[in-house]
Amino acid sequence: MTAWTAEPSANEQYLTAVPAVTAMRNAVRDYDWGSTSALALLQSRTPSGGPEAELWMGTHPSAPSVLVLPDGRELSLPEAIERFGEQVLGRDVQARFGARLPYLFKILAIARPLSVQVHPTRQRAQEKYTTGPDSIYVDPFHKPEMLYALEPIEALFGFRPPAQVAMLLSRLRAPRLQPLIEVLGEPGPDEAARLHSALELLITWPIEDRAALVAEVASGSSRLTAEGSPDYPEVFGWLDRLIGLHPADPMVLAPLLLDLVRMVPGQTVFVDAGVPHAYLSGLGVEIMAGSDNVLRCGLTSKEINVPELLHVIDSRPLASGDSNLSQLSDDEVAWRPPVQDFQLSRVVVTGSAVTADASISGPQIVLCTKGSVTVTAAGISVPLESGQSAFVTATAGPLTLSGEGEIFRAAPGRSL
């Protein structure tokens, strides 16, 4: 296949529009926390031999998707938008977001824990983004996100109440943790301030004492295991695993600070700006605003911008993860979090043709995660197997799904 060029030659001028439905070729990101088999199994292909963490679908410059035209030639999705913006995006999306796809769609295959991280608000990203090499953020956009569990997922999400954090830390009987316990137990109604102070103590812990702190925590956790303590076994189990992975990082205590979420297939969690979170294990579909702005808190070898992190983080206990589920039909449900950038629906196709709900419109990415489903619009059909996706233009008209399988539709959200 030959890639489409920005200056098409005379015999390529025939392309006057993007097909209503087009098969996509998407990049796999090989981050070290990725599974060596999960994505390959989902896509029924041979594993690459290394970690395969994320399948990216969208226009982000780090890994833009490619449209595979009916004759086999390829056109990058960003170039399709540049050349045929109104047809591809629609007037409404262009008016709200400019000439860009406002969301990024992914499959995550998590074999080991990611870093604890937060994302900025739209206003903060715009304030602090610059085009220079020292910019805090890589783009001027916020990054709210939602994760759907295809298989069981474990994650850390939002702060626990300070009294609960203090209780869990106290069980370790680690003298070095006493300043944190005292901060968390200070009188007054402002729980967020106490949690913020405790986090600041951890992420600014003296570098020369970090390994000793973690060793003390490990000793306390080993004692609890030897005693057969029946309370919070999953929490202390993750503490032990993180100690093994990060023996000199105070944020191994993240499972005691943050709520441990155990998602079963079909469950979702919405992560708004500022909410601390870390995905620990599992396989899921993720949709987010079209941004890659990340502030890391710990469990990473990468730089931590302490001042910016402390400014952005939402330290209120148990911040809401509501994804706003709506039943659209017998075959389709949708999640519409309180953001304009994205919405997501799931369609179960069981043999009879299904007309996708028309309330979800605009430029769509249609992803098959199970079975075989054919996507049809404006007389054009694209067959999809598990792990494959198609792009549907905003002007494609009604969308029909046939076959047997499971489909996710990513689209821009509604105006708020």
C-alpha cells in the first residue's frame, strides 16, 4: 500500500470526498506496562513478542490512525480532516472544536500498574501550554477520560477519607509514617486540605530517605501478612506488589491513599480533571478528550512536576466517577459523561440488522471487540472482526450494523 501524500498527483485527484465508512489502520503502543498477549488475542493475531499496551484510534500526532481506501491506498485521518473537514467532522463539531477530532479512542491491555497520575482542566492546559521545549503540557487541551471494562480491571481512583487513610497507615506501625498520620488526623472539616498535605509530604519525601521509608513500610506489611490480618487484603496485597516494583518510591502507599476500584466486565469509571488514578491490571476500552497531557504523582521513573501537580490535583475524598448511562434501545446503551469532547455507546448485534441510534452523530469511530460485524452507511459496507475499527464521517447518514458481535461507537459529546 502507498501512503496518500499532501500534494496528490493528477491521477489521484479523483478523491473528492472521504467514503462514508472506511476501514482503519491503528498503531499499537509498546509501553512497558502492556500485556504481551491480550491485544493479540483480541485481534486473533500472533503476538509481537514484546509488551503491547494500547491500541490508539484517532488523530493525536503521537500515533494518528490511517484510513484504508477502497482501492487499497491510505490516507491519514488528520489529512482527511485537513482536506475534507466539513464532510468528515460536520459543521457542529468544527464550530465547537475547530478542525480536529475532539476525542481519542483506545484499547488498554494492562499487565502491570501504570503511574499514579492526574490531568489538567481545559483552562489550566491553555494557560500553561507553550510551543517551546519547556512547556508543562504537550497540547492546550484537557484530558477527561472514561474506561469500560472488557475484562476485570483493578484501578486506584480518587482519595479515601483521611480518617480511613490514617487508619490504614497506622496498621503498618512504621515510625516514619507518623507525620502523615498526624496531618490526616488534624481537627477541622477540610478533609481535602489534609489529604493534600499528606500527598505533599509523600511526593517531597527526602530522596536520601525514600528507600528506608519503603523498607519500613514493607516490614509492616510483612508483619500484617504473617499475622493473617483479615481486613483489606486486596489493599495490602497491592501495596506489596508495588513495593516489589518501586522499592524507593513513597507512592507505593497509593493503595492506602486512594480508593481501590475492582471493575467487572461492563462497568465504567469516568476520570475528571484533577482526579488521581492509576490503572493496575485488566483489559478495557478507553475514550478521552484528544489530548496527552499527564501529570505524574509517583510509581514512575519520569519527572514529577511537584508545584503543578499540587496545583491541579483534586484532593477531595472519593471524587465522583459517574459515567451517566443511558439506554438508547434494546440493543444499545450509551455513556455520556459531563464533557463535550466525547460519548461512547455499546451495541450488541445478534443476527438481525441494528440501526444505530441517531442521537449519536458527528464523526465516529466504530470498534468491534467481539465476533464479526459489518458497518454500513450511505450504501458503503465495511466488515469488522474483533480488534478492528472503521471511521464514519459526520455526513454519512444512518448507520446499520449486521452480523453477530459487540460494537463500541465513539463520537463527540453533546453541547453542555
